[in-house]
Amino acid sequence: MNSRPGFIPVSLLLSWASCVNSSFADGCDALPIFSDPQFNGAEYRVDDLVMPTTYDVYYPQIAANNAGQVVHIWLEAIFADPASHRIHCKTSFDHGQTITAAPARVDSTPAPFGFVDPRIAMDDKGNVYAVWKRNLTFTSQTELWFSRSTNAGLNWEPDVRIDHATVPIGIVSPPQIAADQLGNVYVVWSDTRLSNKWRVFLQRSSDFGATWLADDIRVDHNQTASNRSENPQLAIGASGGGASGDGGGGGGGHVYIAWEDNRQSANSIYFNSSSDHGATFQPADIHVDSLPAGSAYLVQSPTIAASQSGDVYIAWSDLRNGNYQAWFNRSNDYGTTFAVDQRIDHGSPGIHTHPVRLAADNHDHVYGIWMRAAPGPQVNVSKLYLNSSNDGGNTWGASDTRIDNADATTHSHYAGIRADDNGRVFLAWVQEVFCSPSCVNAQDVWCATSTDFAATFAAPHRLDGAPADTNQSIPELALGNCAIAFASWRDNRHHAVVGDPLINLYTRSFAAEAPSPADINRDGSVNIFDLLAIISAWGACPNCLLIDCDADVNDDCLVDVLDLLAVIQNWG
């Protein structure tokens, strides 16, 4: 055996190749989105409402997985008519190229005062999980209900209540849900069951949502007379592949929760975590921000992200210096301890930065996006800014990057953000002309992407295809297979009447770049796995004129040394 440093024997490569799953993602580069000059897919309408209608669309949610499936759920309802409420689902099985013709009904138990705030998560096997608030009265009695689909949203099982409050409770913030690839599903919320004080609770399933715990788990340890431990945000540490849900990740047993809390000041950010799939939590909550006891400043709207190696990132809006700023803290030991919090935006004095949104990958890259007014006479017109860290949140850029290119009198705000492990960052937001009082029918959906860990961004462009002077809502954002992102929004293009609600639901996909033919397994990087795929498929490609042979990089119907060289030349 040759023992030269860095030399890998061919026999060993062949042995590795025999262990590689040969069912690589097929045909990403053949998708129409990568033939579009701006890498946009075709816009499609999701709902089936027939105009004219008294129904409207509310609470759109979208999730995508590594199997090319894209799931949409939404509430259709007549305003002030709870009996009309129905939660629907539609699915694309081909990266958003087509969508199922008829919606599937998600809920099965009517609510006296309707449903609000549905949320979803999904895994790569096509399990989809939905949770929502079921209102028994208008404000004071709310329950959490759940349903699941095991076939990517085509059919849904009968819904079940998953909280176990024995007294009427209030739940204001939307429930948060996340799922891993191993069947663990987590739902977090805050309610008022304990002496009418807001406290944080968790429910979990370890069998893909088939069954749930017999009682809810109390997460916070707030034993004071304060009335607020609420607005919890959820992340799970990635392991063994991603899953959809705001916190994302594949599990590894680590569950991270951050929330707003007024036990020692006007408002602070507190945190707790579990290392055993939510069975138990740390014996004491961690105070994440550094405001002293008795502080009158507001600290609010936490956002959280996590990596598979134990990094936990939390950001929030902070009023300690007189105007809202973006502040941040991090843990690199699975949430056991945290560093000292730091400001991460560079807004001018007297200008608010709010709200903050985070995304992170598994290689120490963290991205924060927020809106604030640009310096100048239009002090009330918000623009989008981003900052990033390349060392796990230890240090951040010396200045913020302006993302939008809107003119001085146009708002750009409320961006969603997603990132993958290969340097791609995806943003989607809404733009609207500023006027006072607010204009009607003047909103558009825009997007921008980066392929170099947010060092630079492509020029932003409008994503929706609606006529001028129509309304599009703040988009929901998901990231799926083939590095394709999906933005989904409410839309009134079919009934653009002044004051009319947003009555339809639209979605469009966008990508940052075309995949390289040398990226055989379509994981966004040309690496050892692509080399092993070449070796595993070595030789002639049968029926190559009819069946695509992924390992045949140069399309000569033969997997040989030329394809091997193409992988090496495109390495990285």
C-alpha cells in the first residue's frame, strides 16, 4: 500500500463507493427554474376560491423537504363567521412545478369561535405536522389541536387536542412546531393556566405525531409574581439531515427555547434547553440579555437558530439605548452557558431597528436581517439591512449591508431569511410605497440571494407577477431540495378593491444559482461524495438517451476518467 501523505488507495475508494446510497437527488439541473435568467420558478395560485367570494385566505404556511415536496396550509374563512373556518392543504411533489388539484381538509373538529395561527413542520419522509389554536370563546378559552399527514399532505388524520390545561386558558402568540427525521415532534406555547399568569409549556411526540405525552411539560422556572413568560421561540439542533420548521434541524435530542419574560425587569429574554428530546429541561432558566434587575427598558421579539454542533444563536429587539437595536447572544455548548450579549446592527442614533430575524448554517455562519429607516429626509421609510458572522457569532461585520434597492419613498420590510450549508442565503420581503395615511393596493413581494455566505448579494428583483396597484402580504419562506426557496403570500389581484382583504394565496420559487453538473448528489458542494458516485457508476450508462445518468458529467453516455476530472476541476 502506498503510504504517501494524502494518498487514498483506489481499493479504499471502491470500498467506500459500495457503501454510498446511489439514489442521489435526480435532475435538479433539468428543472425549469435553472433556465430562467433570474432563477425564478413559475408563480402558481394555491387556493381554489371562486370569485366573487365572501371567503378570505389567512395564515399561509409553507414547508419544503429534501424530497422535492412543498406543502402549503392556510385558513379559509368568512370574517366573523366561525362556522365557516376550514384549514386546507395542497402539495407540490416536483419542486413547485405543479400542485395537487384539490385541497385536502386538515381540521376535522369544528370550533365555536374558529381557528387561528396554524403552523406546520415536515420531514424528508413526507410526514407533515400541523398545529393550531382552536377558540372556544373569542379571547379567554383556547385549545391547541394537531393533525398529521403521512403522505406529504394528501390525506390528514382526525385532529386531536394536545394541550392538557384543565381550566380556561388564553394563548396569544402562535404555537411553535419543529420536527426531526427520527419521528420527534415538538410544540411550544405559552398560556395562562397558572393563576392567570403566562408560562411556557411543551408537548412532544416520539412516534411521528401518532401519540403525545399524557401531560404538558413546564419549560420555564418563573416562580415570581410576574405575569409574563411568553412568546416562546423554538429550535432543535440539526443532526442527520434537516427538517422544516422555523427552528429547522434534525434533532439529536437537543431542544432550545427562548422567550420574553418580565420577572426581573420590564422585559428580558430567557432561555432553557433539553438534551433528551424534551423529556427534561435544565433546572434553572438562563437570562440571555444583560439588562439589570429593575430595568424599565423593553427587550422583545426573540428569534432563535441552532447548529448540529451545539451552537445556539438568539437575537432580539432591544430598547436599552433609547431606540430599538438588534442585540445577540450565543452558546457553543448546547445552551448550557451563554457569552456576553452584543449589539450587531449599526443603525444611526434615534432610528429604530426592528424586527430581527436569524438564520444559521452548520459551519459557524450566522445571518441577521432587520429593517430600519435609511439616513436622510425620509426618516419614516424603512429599508432592509443585513449583518453576518463567520465565526459562530463571536464577531460581526463592521457595517450593515443594504439589501433592497427601493427608492426613497418605498418601504422594504419584514424579510424572511433562510440559509444552507454551502453559502447560499435567501431573502424575501414586501415593498410598498410610503404615504400617510397608508396607501391601499400598493404592495409587492421581492427577493434577493447570496452564494458567498452573504459577502455579496445579487440585485433584488420582484417576485410576484400581480398587476400594479394590488396587494401582496408579507411572504412566508421555506427552503427545499436543489437549493430552491419558496415564498408564499396572500394576494388580492383578483379582487383589487380598496379596503378588500387579501383573498387568494400565491407561491413562487427562486434560487441563487444553477447546480453544477459535477455536484452529482445535489448537496450544493462538489466533494468526496460526488467522487464516490463517479466510482460507483463507473462504465457505460444504459439507456442514457432516455434515462439521465447523473454521474455522466459530460453527457457522453460513459462514466469514466473525464467525469472524474470534471469533479476534481469543480471541487468545492
